[in-house]
Amino acid sequence: MSHQNPSSPVQDVRPSEPSAAESKSPSPELSRKTHPNRPLAHPVLRWVTYLVLIPLIALSTAFFGCISLLVGLWDKSGNQQHFIAHLWARSLLLISLSPVTLIGKEKFHEHETAVYASNHLSYMDTPVLFARLPFQFRILAKQSLWKIPFIGWYLNRSGQVPVDQSSARNAVASLNRGVATLKHGLPLVIFPEGGRAADGKTQPFVSGAAYMAIKAQVPLIPITLIGTYELLPIHTYHLNPRVLGVIVGDPIPTTGLTTRDADALTKRLFDIITATYLQHTT
């Protein structure tokens, strides 16, 4: 994806330093309770995870997945399926012993339809967002997730948007399906990094989120997740319970912008999320 031409909505954007205007003091509540880049778990906790917590998470996923499939037979709007996904996500956070602090909740009501773009640190990011975002939304996710039992079945029946990255042409077609979802009045949630961070640090963003927000002429709203990397780092299968954070940034308007502005808008989004993450973890 990094070899697209400059106007491509899926072009990579390199990291940049946060601006001085975005350097605010960290949240005392989160900075006291999260410990970045410390994914080590006590051996006893690892065994509790393997023998108790992971089986409970699997059972919860299967249980709510079956209910969602049943409800999907008549729930054309997706409202009931989304509520079931919300209950599933809350159950996973309860099982993982990790409460979530939400900062900036009032900003959700400024725009009913928007693109919400979040950093991506862990498999727990999606449950956190389903548990804490107080409205129905659709997600843009890798097409490979549609092959996972229960999760893939839910994604398909509930109208989520798969991203086919096999070619630039298919990727753009996937983004245009996201634009159609926005024009139907449903917010979108997307991870512009395209995958989980291997080291807990924000990775380069692709410009798909900015592209869709501009095409639909809706705001782009940054969301910064705190603590999910430490809770469940990539390539590990044991949990490190902790307080998590969801920080909602100020909406970035796209009125009057064109797709030529997608790269600049993506850079601004990256700077905001990176600065916010550093404020609350250092």
C-alpha cells in the first residue's frame, strides 16, 4: 500500500512530531493507573488467564455470537445486533478485570454522523469501543476477520464494512462502501494504522479515514486508546488487567475539502492521536 501515487486514499503517511499547540498536561487519573510498555504478567496471572479468563472470553464470544445470529434473522436495522455486541464487549472487559475511563464523552453529541479514527494497540481495542461508544456505528475492518467463527458471522449479518487490501482498486472500492454507509447516516469507526502496533507506539496512518470523511463531508474525530497494549500485547495470549482509557478529541471539520487534502488531514489526525497518547502515558 505504500507505493500508491500521492492522490491515493490508501497511501502511507510517515510519522511526524506532535505540535507544541497539542502538548497539554496528561490526565492524572490515567497516568497514575496505566503503565506503558510493561506487558509482563505475574506467572500466576498467566495461568489464571489461560485456565479461566481466555475460556470465559471464548464462551462469551460464542454465546453472544449465537444470539446475534438469531436476532439477525429479523433485525434489519442492526440496532438489536449492535446492542448485543455492546453486551459482549462489556462482558469481555468485565472478564479481563479492566474498567474503562471515558474522557470527552460530551463531544459525541456534536455530530451524529462522523468518522471516528482510533489508534490500534490490541485485540481488546474493538471490545473497548463497542463497550464505551454510546451510539450505533459500523466498523471498517480487514476482510480476513469475516472468516473467524462467530465474529465473522456477526460482522457479515450486522452490516459491517470489510476492507479488501488485495489491490489498490479493491481498497478504494472498500472505502467507497464506507462512504455509502456514512451517507446513510451511520457513523464509522476505523483503525487508520491498518493493524495492531507491535510495540505499543502509534504506527503510520493510511489516509482511508480522511478520504471517507472528505467524500461524505462529515467530521473526522480522533479517538485515543490508552492501556490496551499493556492489557493484551500483540502475539501474547495472557491478560494484564489495568484501567483503560478512551479519549475523544475535538472534531476535525471536512467541509469544503477535497480528496487532495486527505494526506494533510491524515497527518493532522496522526499528530493529534500521537500527542494525546504520549500525554497520557509518559
